[in-house]
Amino acid sequence: MSSDTTPPRPGTPTTAKAPAPPVPVPPVPVQPAPAQAVPAPDAPAPDAWAVQAKADRRRRWQVGAAVLLTVVTGAATAVLVTLPERTDVPGLATPNDGRYAFPELTLPPLPSGASAPSDYKIRTHAADLRGLLLPPPKGAVAATPPASPPPTASPSPSASPSGSGTASPAAVPSLPPVAGRWVPCDRDAMLAADDAYTLRLTTDACRGAAAQGWTAADGTRTELRLLHFGTGDEAADFFAGALRMTSSKDIASWHLDVDGKYPVAFGQVDVRLSDAQAGGMPTGRIGWVQSGDVVAVVQLTNPRGVPLQAFRQVVALQSGLLA
């Protein structure tokens, strides 16, 4: 077998291969040209008087709305002022928990050169002891000060800081009027039922005693006593001895209040509750507060029961005056 290598003869037509068909090209979408805004013919200028009239109407509406708002606000305020307090509306009144409304509390002036108790580590009290007593609350009837006791009524060295056993507010005219009154350092100053513990007043050298009392509108009777000693150690010793008492002149028997919490401004506090109760409340509450060289006795009694909040309030405020 031989391959045909003879070149084509001249003039002989040569058969050419057909060209490959062209690859179709996808047509490119033609984005239409954005329409050009045709300028509108010149609009006629608005009438200046119409524009001004429209602005005047808007301004009148604004002024009228402001006036109406002022009138409505004033009327609402007047109505609210004349409305009763929420607590005065039947069904919305908050039940009274026994707390009192006291006047503004003020401290008596200090003697010249003396400092406030807070300036001393042991809380030495130099002010008029009577002025450190809590005043009666609003609506309460204050106790009538008794006549000055005879000189032999007190076993203590003195019944007042002046050293006189019969001191009374009239005996010290230079002092300003205060809420309390001087009393002897005796059994009544301790609110004791007998003289079994009054000897401690002499042992611990009671220098003076002041008393305050009132009866609230609910019938609760409050008795306050402040006993002033020479030092904080003497006051602490009396405080510890007074806690051994088992009754007072107004409470036949009591027990320790182990659950109550009574925050005081300074010092220590001990509270007893009467064994007798009424309406789920003790008919008597008594507490002792030692603040530096002063021991305060706080006693509240009521045959219908003494509210806890009232007693806690009196203890807190009385201790605050001694801080």
C-alpha cells in the first residue's frame, strides 16, 4: 500500500472544508436613555396677599391653641387644689398604725464653752436635761407638772444639775422654757413599783432627772424619764441594774422583747412587753436607752393595746435627741 503523495495538478479544483458556524453572541440589552425633564412653562407667581393671609390664619390658630391650653391647665390645677387628700377619701384612707405627728424638734442651747455630746467619745450631756425630752405630739394632752416635792422626797444627792433637792423650773429662771420638768431622782423617776431598785440611783450617783408625759388621742399614755449620771460608766451600771426589774408602777409584769428591733441613734436599748394583752397587742411597753451619761426610760401604756409603731417611734426620736 502506498500513500498518494502526488501533488494536485494545476487547474484542478480543490475541495475546501466548510467554515465552522459562528458562535451566537447574546444581544446586549440596550438601556433606554433617561428621559430628560422637560422644563415646565413658567408658573405664575403666587399672589403675595394670599400668602400673607395664610400665614396670618396659621398664627391665629397657634395663639388660640396656646390660650386654650393655658385655660385648660389652669382649670385642671384649680380642681386638683380643691380635691381632698387621698388619705381623706373614703376607701382610700391609709390605716393609722399608731405613729404620732410631732412638732419640729429642736435642741436646747449649750452652756458657754460646752460641746455637743457627739464631740465626746462617751457622749457627755451638758445641755438642759429638760430640753432633751421629746415634746408631746400634736393632739396629745400633756401631763400637768406636779407641785415641787419636799426636800425629803428624794433619796438622791440632788434632783437637778444645780444640786438642789427641790429644784423646779421656777428655781432656774435664766433657763429658756422647755418641754419637760425637773423631778427628784427617786422611785417615780425610775417608774418603779417599789423601792427595791431605787437604791441604785444613789449608788450610781444620779445627778438630776427630768420627766415628760402625755396622753394621745387613742388613749395611749406615754411616760418619759431622763436620768443624768456623773459618768458613762455609772449610767451603764444603772442601765444593767434597771433591767432586773420585773414590773413598773403601771405594768404589773412583763417579759423580754426578743423579736423587736429598735434602732437608736447612739448607745444601747432594752425593751420589755407586758404580759397582759388586748387586741393582740401588749397593754404596756417599756424600754431603757443608755446614751453616754444619760439613761432614758420610755413607757407607753394603753388598756386597749399599745401600737408597736408608736413605741418604736418614741424610742427612736428620744434617742436622737440624746445623740
